[in-house]
Amino acid sequence: MYDINNILVSDAIVQSQFVCDLKSCKGACCVEGDAGAPVETDEIDILQEQKENILPYLTEKGKAAIEKQGVAVEDSDGDDVTPLVNGKECAYTVFSNKGIASCGIEKAYESGATFFRKPISCHLYPVRIGKLRSGQLTANYHKWKICDPACALGKKLQVPIYKFVKEALTRKFGQEWYEMLNAAVNRGY
């Protein structure tokens, strides 16, 4: 376990390898599961503010789900998550002509229609941020069978999870924090 500026980072994020393999998984993380992706409180406000900029990039079913349910919903655990289309894919999911799922919010971002890239939970995946009773944040590896191809590709390419999600960790905690993590890993501490 690494304690970087009072954020506990699990050893698995440093020791396990991971690189998304969309050709194999087809973006299953946008479709599988029993709830949408976690959304932070400030992200709900951003999604509401940017909704009209994002909607043109979504499927008709996704747009309808958002219009009916809102930009985020509360799941059975009381957490804020993205809405689902008929209990299946995230309402923000779009599909390529090859059937590969990806994020419509990110498509809008890449086109310059919004400044918001996508929920940080999606950007960080397979890292999940948690909170201890003390309020201390944790960064843990969320292992999911559908990501077995990503684990295999990461192992082949020798890319540890924390390097795969470098941009997202930097977005969440800052450049200085990421450099501190990297230095701690390199020291073997």
C-alpha cells in the first residue's frame, strides 16, 4: 500500500498490468453491470450544464433515457451513477459500426463541443476511488472478468495500471501527486 498525500493506493494498481483491448472486449464496461458509472456531485452539475452540447453525440435511446431519468440517477446503494438504457448500457454509450461501445460524452469532448471529457470514474477505470470511514481516500483496482483481455494486453506490453491511467490520476489528484506516486513506486517504497 502506498500513502501518497493521504491517499492510499493499493499495491495492485502498481503491480498489475492493464491496457484496454477494445477489439476483444468491445467496450463491455459501458454495457455490462447492474448500474451506471459512478458520477461525482460536481459532475452532475457539469452534465446538466453541458447536456445540450452532449446530446447530439448520443443515440436516440440514450437521449430518451436521459430526458426521462435525468443526467444521473441514484442506484440501489444510494450512489449517483449514469442512467441506463432499459437496464443495459449507459445512456451516454455510443456504438461504432463494428459494435464497439464508447463514450458519447468523450466524442463530444473530442469534437470540441464540451470541455467535460467524461466522468472521472470512467476515465480512471479499472481504478476505483473509495473513502474510508475516516474520510481518507483510497485508490483500488476493480478487477472484472470482462477486462481479462486488457490484463493480457497489459501484461504483454508491460504497462502497470497506474501508468495506463496516468492522465486520469493526474486529472483527479494533480500532476505533483502523480509524480509523487511514480517516485514512490520507483523507490520500491
